[in-house]
Amino acid sequence: MGKFEPKVPVNLDPPKDDPITLEELAKANVTTLALLSQLLSQSFSQSFSQSSSNQKPLSSWINVERRSERLIHTNALTPIQGKVYDVSANKAYREGGTYNVFAGKDASRALAKSSKEPEDVQSEWRDLDEERQGTLNDWITFFSKRYNIVGVVQGATNME
Ligand code: HEM
């Protein structure tokens, strides 16, 4: 068995390279709350309106769904070396979770330094010594065996 294998096998999707802006990542928590309430009220009105004749076309619900899917995921996305991992399945990265500090910003430096200090949660890692770059590579192996890559930070300057 290879290094850092998950205890339970994880089926991963092919990595995506959709651009995700830093603003989208940073706004994540607020947007998610706003969006969840929006979704709830919409699904209520949808079920109420099912019997009436003026229903919204299905395509507009699908759009709401797609947009919300994307925004909800931005609540717990952790970019490392510019690649955005969807860590939303793990509550450790959500609001109030132990590793929430890593969500929404590039966590490369923090992971390299084994640090949870907010000032270390940033993208630059090239100036670090070899040992720390090795630690970062180990974390990348860890994340890439567990989490889907859903995009790339737009304009990232810290990729390999
Ligand atoms: C008192 C200190 C710490 C303790 C007791 C601790 C404990 C743990 C435990 C028990 C896990 C779960 C391991 C597993 O799922 O197999 C974990 C995961 C993790 N720890 Fe820590 N940790 C500590 C400090 C840190 C620090 C300083 C960092 C900063 C880099 C860190 C980053 C992580 C990350 C990224 C994960 C992976 C979470 C995931 O995606 O599954 N930890 N830690």
C-alpha cells in the first residue's frame, strides 16, 4: 500500500481546472449561509407551487441548483499550490471546525510549516527550506488521495 492511503477507499473525479477567484474563496462562509436560506425558501415555494399553473421552468431550478452547489462548496475549499480541493465533506474544514483556518485561502505555507497560525495560511512556499517543502509534498499526497480538485485559483503564482 502506498503512502497516506485513506482508511476507507475514496473514488475521485478527474481533476478540474476551472478558474476560481480568491474573492469567491474568501466570501465563502457568508455566501453559504445566505444561499442555504435562499435554497430552503425556494424549495418550499417550489413544492407549494407544484399544484398551481404558474410554475417556474425546470431550467431555472437547475440553474439555482448549480450555482448553489458551487457556492456551498466554496465554504470548504482548500487551495494548495493553487489547486482547489473540495474538502467540504469533512467537518474539520467547515465553520467552527479544527481546520477551518485552511478553508478559503491557499494553505500551502501553513501545511509546509505544520502551522495553524492565520498569518501562515498563505500561498508562498518556495522560500521555505527543503524539509518544509517535503512536508508540503506529503500533505499534497494526502489531500490528493482524499479530495477532488474542483478548480484552480485564478492567477495563482505558487503552482509547482
Ligand atoms: C495538538 C496538535 C494536533 C493534534 C492532536 C492533531 C490531531 C489530528 C488528528 C487526530 C487528525 C486526524 C487524522 C486522521 O484522520 O487519520 C488530524 C488531521 C489533520 N491535521 Fe492535525 N493535529 C494537531 C495539529 C495540527 C497542526 C498544527 C496542523 C497544521 C498543519 C494540522 C493539520 C492537520 C490536517 C491538514 C489534517 C488532515 C485533515 C483531513 O483532511 O483529514 N494538525 N490531526
